Amino acid sequence: MERDILSHIDPRILGMRLQEARKARGVTQQVVADRLGAARTTLVAIEKGERRVTPQELIELASIYGRTVSEFLQQEPVVEAFAPQFRAATTKLDQAAIELQSLAEDYVRLERMCGVGLPKSYPPPYDLTGAPPEQAAEEIAASERNRLALGDGPVTDLRLRLETDVGLRIFCFAMPSRVAGLFAYNETLGACVGINSAHPRDRRNWSLAHEYAHFLTTRYRPEATMLGEGKRASARERFADSFARHFLMPSAGLNRRFTEMHRASERGVTLAHLCTLASLYQLSMQELLLRLEELRRLPYGTWDRLQSEGVDVRRAQRPSSDSTPERLPRRYVVLAMMAYRKGLLSEGQFARLLRLDRVSARALFDETTLSFYTESENGFQAFDLDLAMQVTGKDLR
């Protein structure tokens, strides 16, 4: 192995891959360090990307983890690292950016392996000059809803819609609690979004719409969205929040539903009605009430009053429906299934791509057959189909 091969790979990306391989193998840093004949601090530095691994160390680590060296070196073409591009990057934000890039690179690798490109429907970047952020946000939100044929109703599965109809690569994974989401773009990986999986569903939807706004306008500028920016937010962040508000809760549809709700209730609109409306839009009560205040359907200060009275609106919103999000896009998982079924991936590689241990990965693969039924005059008869089975001459097209 030539040393210059390693010099072309971001040590942080390589370190994260080595860390994932170690965890998948179920061994501690100390055990691996002992087998390498090195100090544990050396392995820690390698996994953090603070120290470059030597060719010999990489060979030994690949042997320990039951992997091939090429699995760790695949990075073609060379992609500019996301992490250094983020403003005010901290170590923890750095790790989130590295994870986003690692997932996106694996996604592209799967597409190449299966001979399938990502269908993209990217609009040209919108120009923000010449209009206040809030006005531009409303106009662009309306244009995008029209382009995506969303009408004026709630978007029931925003993530799937943006993955399928636009071509974004969207991943949900753990980040520092203050980080809501990340956005980065380059020509090789496309538009990549990371959403904090630890946040409630309603906040995840808002964060995704917010990151979509960055994609639509400042596509070539990576962004990290932080909670609690408030009045300190830049014009770009104010635009993105305003876009999310108009895109997720267009005035025509929300006004109509509120009016219908008001007419149908003898006592007027209650908190229970608003909880139902928030659930319909898959957004928090806070965002819904602030939007209704903005539309003058509720008195200004309604949300502040509820807070001061100690109303637990999150509990009223049935948090049991707030399920854990899928870490990976469904299409990503299907591509991994196809590659594994075709023998293009070993079981270990398949597990690593899914960020699972081998037992869990195998169980997931075995569950990819679902029961369907055929209807006849004698009733219904069940049969199984493999979700990765091709039904046309070209994969997933």
C-alpha cells in the first residue's frame, strides 16, 4: 500500500469508519490498542481523525475488524470535507458534519454499485435580493408548493416527499441537543440534510423545512441550524424560518380549516381543537399558535398566555405518536438490500452500511419479504414478495 493513498482521504472520515467497524465488531478501544501494540490514546486520536493511521496500522486494523482495507479507502472521487465548511464549528458539530458526509458517501457508493442514479428535481437557486426575508420566504414557499403539486394542505410525510420528488439525501441521527439540523451540498454528493433524531417529530419537520430553505437559496453555503438563536438570527436564518412557516402552514389552507373548525363548534375553538390541528400539520402547538396569531385568527399573545398559565401543550399533543425516525432513507436501505442479494456486499459490509450489527442487519434483510394478498370469489389468499425484487428492466427507475 502506498502512503500517498492515505494522504488523499480525510483522516476524520477514515477515523469514523474505523470506529464504526470496531463497534460493529463489539470490541473496546483498549482491546484493539493492545492488539496493535499501541496506547489507547493513539487509537482514540486515530478514530477522531487527529492522527493519521499508517499503512501497516490500517492493514492490522482491517484484519482485527474482519474487513478488507479497500472498504476503508473507498472515496472516489475525492469529496471536499463538509466539516471545515461549517461556520463556528465545534468539535461536536464537526462530528455531526463528518457523520453526514459519511452517510452521503455510502449512499452514492450504493448507487454506483447498483447502477442507479438518484432522480433529482432541483430548481435553480432562488434569488433573495430585492425583497425583505419574510416577503421572499412567502413567495418562494408558494412557488415550491406549486412546483411540487402540494396544494394548500398539510404535507403528511415531508421527508419522503423531499427525498422522492426533489432528490435530497436526508438522514436522521443523534447530534448535540442544541443542533437542530445540518445542510451541505456539492456536485458529487448532491444536497445532503442531517436532522437531529433526538428532537420531537414536530421539531424535526420544522428543521427539515428550514434546511430545505437553505438548499433553495444558498445551496453552496453549508449551514448548521441551532436552537434558541431567536433575535440573534441572521437574515438567512430568519428567511429559512419564515419559509418553513409558509411552506408547512400556507395561509389559505390553514385559514379555511380554522374557519371550518370554528363554525362546527358551538363553544368556539378550544385547546383540543388546536391540538388536533397541530397534529394534522405535524407541527408543535407553539408554531401553530404563533402562525394563527400572525394570520390574526387568534389574539396576539395567546401562546405566551398559555405558557404563563402552565398548560402542558406537548402532553396534550399525544406524544405517543412521536416515534423514533428512520435513520436512513428507505431508498438507501433498498439499495443496500439489492447489493447484498446480488453478492456485491459481504454481510459485514451490509451491516456497516446500515449502521447495524450483523445479527440486526440479517434480521432486517429477512424481514424484507412482506405478505400481500390476492382477491377472488373464494376469499383472500396471502403470498410473499421480496421488496428488492425488480419489476422492470432497469433498477428503481
